[in-house]
Amino acid sequence: MPELPEVEALADHLRRRAVGHRVERLEIAAISALKTYDPPSSAAVGRTVTDARRHGKFLDVVFDDDLHLVVHLARAGWLHHRESFPSATPLRPGKGPIAVRVRLDDGSGFDLTEAGTQKSLAAYLVTDPAQVPGVARLGPDALDADLATFTERLRSRRGQVKGVLTDQQVLAGVGNAYSDEILHAAKLSPFALTDRLADAQLATLHEATRRVLGEAVTRSVGQRAAELKAEKRSGLAVHARTGLPCPVCGDTVREVSFADSSLQYCPGCQTGGKPLADRRLSRIVR
């Protein structure tokens, strides 16, 4: 799932490649992807791309006269910039992975695609990003929150720190992968409870959040969209590295699986050498 660093990089890519160009066609191939009907998709035609922004994990393509194409890429969505398209023929609804295509006046443009059978990519054409329910509910951006705000937000939601850190209403932008990386950098168990974290632990977690995300943004911005996924994987210490040695202490990275997700952590760095039990089988070792 694209998270804050990747969405920031995609916005930067569009600022460099699409801003200043006029929309010739906005094609909706996956009818279920477009969540709004007023204004209609045809309202974007003839408008100029003026900016590209990020709201948490939402990508916001800004057109003149205050029109926004706000996109949540969900788990398997992505943006592909095209220097040109192989055909001028409009997309056929329901065919292939392309959900939305934006054609620009110089022949370039971009596709919003989604792999797999579970289609969750969501696009909204609105006059104000706050009209998108997910954007309206976002907490402070994870990169912008100072220590006082970060501490207040984390303590506002009692629960396991992994889940609270990824709650977009608490802090915006952190997902499954970077929460694993942040907790590893902060040397915290993913199952530590937020109301039991000491001030010093929250300060360490805040610093780790800003550092991990900031470094990921630095690595990602300027990369071609097609290279971002590989760039993300190359910078990970524990996420998606089950069975490999921790690059910090050398212990074996372990995994806890859930119904539709998993987390990775290093026992040596985060849990005093103790493995965490799978919640489906036994109680958690904290």
C-alpha cells in the first residue's frame, strides 16, 4: 500500500510532469472507482493541472477553478505516468487493471491502476478536498506533528501502539510497512500499549517517526513512479523481511500474522529477545 513517502513522491512527480498541461480527456474505466457524480467527470476536461498535493495517504491532483481529483490508492493501487498512449481509443469499462486515465494536451498523461480482484481504489472529483470523507477525518500529518501534538494524539487512543500509529484519525500518513520500520527504529514492541508508554518512549517514537518517514521521502522524491516500489523495499529493515537477519543486531526478523495482514519485528531490538505469539493461537507476549 502506498504510504506517506510514496504518495509525496507521486505528487512531486505530477508537479514536475503534469502541471501546466490541460486535460483533454478524463476516462473512467472502473465505474466503482469514482465515488462522486457532481461535478461529473467531464468537468475536468479543458482544465489545467495547477498542482499536486498530499493529504495523508490521499493524492490530490489540483485543476484550475478549484477542482480536485482526490485519489486513495488503497492496497494495490498505483499511478503510472505515460509519455504517450498507444491508442486514442477510449478505455472500455471493466477491462484490465486501469481504473482512471487522464490524457493531457501534449499527448502525455497518467493512469490510476489497481491489481488483484479486490477493488478498493477510490477517486473523488470535488471542489474541496474536505468533501472527501477520508480526508475530512484525517488527524495531523505524521511529518508535521510536533512532540506535544504527537504525544497528545497517541495518548488520545488507548491501544496497541502499532494499531494506533496506523490509525489515520490519530496521525495521517503511516501505514503497515512504515509503522513496522518506525517501531523498530524506536525499539518498541508493536503490542506495547499507548497508555503505558513513558514520556521518554513517546519522545523516542516521535523522533523515529520523523526520521524514518523523512528519510523515505528523501529517497523517494525524484524517483520515477515506476521505481518507487523497489526504492521502498530497498530501504526497509524489518517489514517484509521475515526470516532475514536484522541489520541492527543480527537477530532473525519475525512475523505475526492476522486475517488480512501481518507485521514484522526484531525480537532483539524490540521485545528483549522474546518472540511475540500469534494472537490466533495464544496470548500476546509483551
